[in-house]
Amino acid sequence: MMESPFNILRTLHDEHFATMALLEKLETTLSGARTAPANDDPDMNRLLGDLEAILDEEISHHYAFEEQHLFPLFAEFGDMGITQMLKGEHEIIRPLARELSERARTGRKDGFNPESWEIFREKGLELVEREVFHIQKEEMGFLPALDQMIDEETDQTLSMAYQDIKNAS
Ligand SMILES: [Fe+2]
Ligand SMILES: [Fe+2]
């Protein structure tokens, strides 16, 4: 999406971008590693830690904000079908992300065995596919449309609401 004058849209865009970058890294790693990594592999453990952080952030803050504030706003102005679709995708991705974050945590702590690694790979690649597609939709249609709907005052209100969500947890 193009550079928006609104803080809240730039924040969401930056978060999408950071998530995409990590998911790309995850996809490359998972595609290349068919066997379980060593317990003390520092690159893998860093990736797992980053993954946990971004999944926990993406689930608890970003999705919550979109659902509580942006979807209702968008539905007022625009097409309800779009927000229902995006919300439906959240509902599929959220439990998947939660499970993956849990598996990443366990893997970092205790390592993977061939079976747990295979499950992690499979779920990880599924998450990459679903979340990348979801972000692309929001970047191409949703955020640009919001850019046309809001004004400076709404931007401020939304930015504060998002800050509250982040501070609350
Ligand atoms: Fe979303
Ligand atoms: Fe989003």
C-alpha cells in the first residue's frame, strides 16, 4: 500500500511488513530443513524466538484492534462482505498461530524430535500461506480503502485505541 498520511495505517502497514519478512524467513528455513534441527542451533532458536514474539503480537494486538475498531468502521462506510471475509480468515489463522507459537516455545526449550518437527513444518508452512495471503488482501484493498474513509481526528482516536490495546497486555 502507498505511504498514507495517517499514523494508524502506517503502523498497521509496518506490522504487516515485519510479519511478512519473518514469514518469508520461516518459509525458507522450513522448506530447506526436512530433518529436525539440532537442539542448540542458534539460528534456529533465534528464528523460533522471533516467531513466537510476532505471532503473540499479531494475535493479541493486531487482530484484536482490526476486529474491534477497523472492521466496524469499515462496515459502516463500505462493504460488510470484505470485513466478514477478513474476520473469517482471522478465525482460521488465530488458533493455528497460537498452536505454532506454543510448538516454537517447546521446540526452543526441549528441541524437536522427527515427529514434532514434521508437525511444526507442516503447520508452519500452512500459516505462512494463509497469513501472507491475508496480509496481501489487507494491503491491497482494505488499508487503501480506509485511507479514503478516515480523517485526522479519526486517525488520532484509532491510534490511541491501539495504544491502549498494546498497553493492556
Ligand atoms: Fe487482519
Ligand atoms: Fe492486518
